[in-house]
Amino acid sequence: MAYRLVVYRRFAYRFVSGVDGRGSAAVSVVADLHRLQRLSRADPAWTLLRADSGPAVVAMLSRHFSSGSGTRRMAAPELFGLVDADLQALRDEGFDLPRSGQAYCTDWIRSGYLVRRASSAAREETVEPSEGLLAAISYVTGLESSTSTVTESRLTTLSAQLQALARDSDPRAETRLRALHAERAEIDRQIAAVESGDYPVLDGDRAAERVAEILALASEVPGDFARVRAELERLNRDLRARILEDTEDRADTLGEVFRGVDVIGRSDAGRSFSGFYDMIIDPERSARIDEWIDTILDRQFARGLSARQRSRFRRLLTEMEESGAEVHRVMTSLARSLRHFVQSRHYEEHRRMQHELRAAQRAALRAAGHVKPFHQLELELVQVGMTIDSVSALRLHNPGDDRVAGRIETHAPGTADLAALRQLVRESEIDFDELSGNVRTVLAARGRATVAEVLADRPATQGLASVVGLLVLAFDHGHPVPGEDTVTWTSSSGTHRAATVQRRVFTPDEDWT
């Protein structure tokens, strides 16, 4: 391909220098080649058709998203299971497809063959065919179809459309009247023929041919819906990007949304779809279509149709209504979301963030010429974020776990014994109030006292805890003096204990309490 590009460029340069108009043609060829190369890499339909796994993908997905079954969307776990069954059947026939259905579907979503969406009606995500997948399936189906496109039915359809277009686009009243009179004369002729009993009736083959033509036209409708939906979503992204790029509050898009204009609905795609949707939901028109379908299926030739053809024919209107309603909901949701994005002034925060990101990028670009990428910076960055856990790691709370199984006993209230409560506290806590009172009493009698003298006058009622408490008070508020003291106490078992501690003195002038 690179060699061919060089050849095309040489021919382009050669033709550009000419004066016979061939230069512009060569430039156009090179431009077309570049455009088609980009399209071959980006378009899902093209990448699918030229992929080695393309036949397998089309074979599996065309079965589950076929127009015959009317299936255009399904829950993701359901599709995973169906693909798993298909993979097992293919492996039994010797095909090398080692991965799971979920893994393959994930790749197909990433490649643009499938579109994954959240469903408001179900807990699971849903999966539907993309515009590219439908185009690829339609192309492959056309290759396999034995029906010729050069048929009387197709020529009749083209003739009717050309006649209607020539008539409806004519601005002159006299020619339009002449055409309408001609049509009325033809209708009168047909009425007279029917009244006389001399009129043609389509035979089975020609009628079946028209049914096939109608089904062929209907099979293109899902792809049209997918393209309209993709176009609406692209338009929504472009509008939001345009709003963020505009630095003035008086920008056209902002002004239209602030004035309540439905920018998405008034776009080319929105107007085209709205016209179709208004026609399809018209009750009178829908009733006529249903009546025509029932009448056709009651005809003698319809008995020769396959069960799949009869099913598709009967679901024509239903599929168009369901798909049209889905696209209409998407268009309405996008328009409402865009209006909220502007009127709530969320775009200002997005614009400010975009400005900060671009400023950081420009600063990084300037610094790239002076600081090497692997240079260690003396910076401490605080990681800001949140931990994301799998949903399967969550455990639901069962209120029954807190339910008391046994019978609850009720006790009559009694009188609290303060002495007993104090004794309970003294068993686990140092009684600093008692120790502070002991120190004050000894100081009042002696004027000054060491820890040993306090214990000599006021024995340790809590044993070692009282000694530790006095040492805490002495270290916090006492004065160290040279020498050591021996302190004694009696343990809870009645054993006399002694220890040597650094001498500290309590004085009345120190606020140690």
C-alpha cells in the first residue's frame, strides 16, 4: 500500500503541472485514497469485513440480531450465553475459538460492532448492533441473496417515486394540474376495467417478488435508525464541544439553547427523523398499513411464502414503531440533557476545567525543553480519588441478623449504690482526686513533702496504682531534688512491696492539682 501511495503521488505531481485539467483529477484521486484509507481503519463495517474473524462474527451476530426475529436489543448476559453456545458448536466442528463469549463480545463492543447501553427497564446492560454491523450484515446478505435487483417490482417502485417527485416539486400550477388530471384519468380507466371484470391480477411469482422487494426495503430500516441515532449522538457531542470552545456567552449555540430552541430536533437528522416518526405514529396511517398487511397475508400467493417471510411481513409496522420510538426517546433525552447542561450553567465549570487542562499542557510543553522526562522533581503530590470495588464484593445487610432470638427479661429498677460504683471505677482507674487530696493534706501539715512522705502519711489504698498516680503528679508539678526515696505499699494480695524512685518534692506554691 505504501508503494501504491508513492505511485499515486508521482502521478499527482505530474498531472498537477499539466494544463489540460488532468491535474485536478489526479489530486482528487490522491485525496480519495487518503480518505478511503482513513475510512478503512475507522469504519466498523469495513474493519469487520476485512478481519480474519469477520465470517465468524457475522455468522453469530446475524443470528441473534436478525430482522426476521425482530430482535434489535438484548441483555448483555443473555447475549454472552448465546455466543457461548455458538462457540461450543463451532469448536466441535474444528474452529479455533478459545475465548469465552463475554470476552469476544467485549472485543466486539470495543471494535464498534456492538453498542452497550444502560437500560432503565432492566438491571443488566443491554447490547445492540451498531450501524457498522448492520451495514456489514446487509452487504453479506446481498452477496448471498439469489433475488435479482433488476425486477419489475423495483422498476415500479422507482417509477412511482419519480412520478411523485416530479409532480410534488413542480412549482407551476398548469403542469401540476395536467399531471393530476392524467393520474385521475388513469384511475378512472382502472375503475372502469374493474367494473367490467377485465382487470389483471398478479400471479403468485410476481406477487412474491413484490413481497421480497418490500422486505428488502424494510431490512434497510434498522440500519437507517442506527445511523440516525449515531448521528444524533455525534451532534450532541459536537454541540457540547462547540459550547466549551466558545468563549463568549453570546455564542450562537448558547443563545439558541437559552432561548429554548431544540437544537438537536431542528438539525437535519432531527427534522428528517421527526417527519418519519410523525408519519409512523399517525393512527389512521398505521391502521391502513395493518389492514394492508393482513389483506396481503390472506391472499392465495402468501401461502407460498416461508414462515420467516410471513413473520417479517407481519412485524413490519411493529418493528418500525418500536425502533422509531427508541430513537425518539434518545433524541428527546439528548435535547433535554443539552438544555440542562446549558441552563444549569454546568458548561462554565467544564469550560474552566478545560482551560486549566490546556494551561497545564502548555506549561508542560514549555518545560519539556528544559526538564528531562525522567528528571525527579522535589514535589509531594497528594493522591485524590476514591476506591472502586466490585459490586460482587458488596454484602447486603440482613436486618434479621440483629433480631434477638431469646426472650427479653425486664428487671425492676433499683437504687444505685454510689460507694459500690466508686469501687468499680477504682478497680480500673487511678483515683487522682484522692491522691490530690492526700497531697494537699500532707502539705498543710508539713509545708513541703516528697512522694515517700506523702505515702508515709497517707498509705496507698490502690496499691501500685496509687504509687504510679503520685509519681505522675510529681513529674508534672513537683520539683526534682538530689537523692532517691524508697516508697512502700501493700498489694491486693496483702504482700508488702518497696521501690526506689527519684526524689521529687511537692510545694504549696505550685499549682499541680
